[in-house]
Amino acid sequence: MVLSIFIIAAPLLLITLGALVSEYAGRLAMFMEHVINLGGFFCYALTLATGSLAAGMLLSVTLCTLLVFCMDKTASHFGANPFLVSLAMNLLFAALTTFFSALIFKTRGVLYDDSFQFSAAFTRLATSALCYVLVALIIGLLRGTTTGLALRITGSSADVLSARGMNPAFYRNLSWMIAASSGALAGCVLTARLSSFVPGVSSGRGWTALAAVFLGRKHPVIVVLAVLVFAIAEYASTTIQNIPGFASIPSSLLLSLPYLLALALIILIPQKK
């Protein structure tokens, strides 16, 4: 059970740490939900094109990150509101996923191919290990490097960076690139685990990650604990129907358990004023 919970938590934790970096920089990445889906789609398409899952994942993350980088630079050039730009990117990524799926594969539904098949047990373990390694690297970046320190104070003390000759805009842009990379890679992980691309593969994880950041109050340890709570809820939602006496509970209600929990915690846990 414990191993299953940590496997479930792995991609969500990666997404959440990426969102946390953007929150530190004062520009919460509201595009997380659909950059996950776009990353998963690119992973599927590019893996088929290259014949390599590793290449497909790398190219997918690169494309999604470059897309966010270009849109951020364009928005900054025209002085657009970052919050609205982030929401607009969420809509754009959803549209791009549907558009490219219809254009390349002639369908907006589930994508399946015999050459995109992987061992379920090995893929779950390998992708979980990859996620945790990257989570450790992000935490190490935030806590042990000058760049991480600059990222952590960009949102609250941008004037300090400017006084030291550092450009806050650079770190804001970097935070979105880290968030985009994390979300896209999580999409690759989820798609590889399914051995297919399923529209909406994120299943609300992007929004759940934002909820975890909100509940964690920018503290990595509390954020990680929030992610584990959501992972436990997801594990319970998929296993509770196998328990005698719970089989009559509607599956739709059980599947919504992690999101209902997130909503309840946001309402019930007091936030700092």
C-alpha cells in the first residue's frame, strides 16, 4: 500500500514543486493543468516518430518549455497581465492538444499504438524514481543555490534583486520554464504509465497541485505533506470499492474524492492574512 501511494504521489509531487517555484517568483503557473495534457500528447506522438520513449519525453518537455518561454516573453514585451496570460495559456494548450490530435491522428479520442506499449510494473517504478530525482533536484536548487535564493525572493523582494544588479524578470521567466518542464514531464509519465494517450490525462492534477501550493503556504515540507494526503485520497478512491460494504458507493463519487478533499481543506484550513 505504501509503495502504491508513493507511486501515485510521484507525478503530482513533481507538478506541485514546479508550481511552487512559480509561486515563489510571484507568478503562480495557472497553466499547469493543460501543459500536463500537452506534454503527454507530445510524448506519445514524438515517441512514435523517434521510436524512443526517452527521446519522446525529452522532446516533449523541450517543446512545452519553449512554448511557455516564447509566450511569456511576448506577453512581457506587450505588458500583459501575467495572471491572465497564464490562464490564456491553459486554454491554448487544451486547444493545441485537440488540434494536433485531430490533425496528426484524425481523432480527438484515446490514442493507442502497439509500438507505444510498456511493462506496467517497470514503467511505474522507473517513472516514479525519475520524478523523485527531479523533485530532489528542484528542492536542492531552491535551498542550496544562489539561483534558488533569487527565485525564492523574486515574488516578495524583487527590489533587493534589482539593487544587486539582478533582473527579477529573468527569474520570473525561469520560474515558469521550470513549472512548464515539470508539468510536461509529469504528462509524459502519466501517458507512459497508461501506454496510450488519453485526453485529459492530467485528471485535475494541475489544479490539485495548485491547491497543495496554496495549502502549503510556500513551505516545501507542508506542500509535500499536502501532496501525500491527496495521493492517499486517490489511492483510497481506487481501492475502496473492493472493500465489502463499500461496493454500492457510486464510482463517480469515489473518483472525485481527491478533489473534494482539496476543496474541503482550502475551506477549512485558515490562511494567513
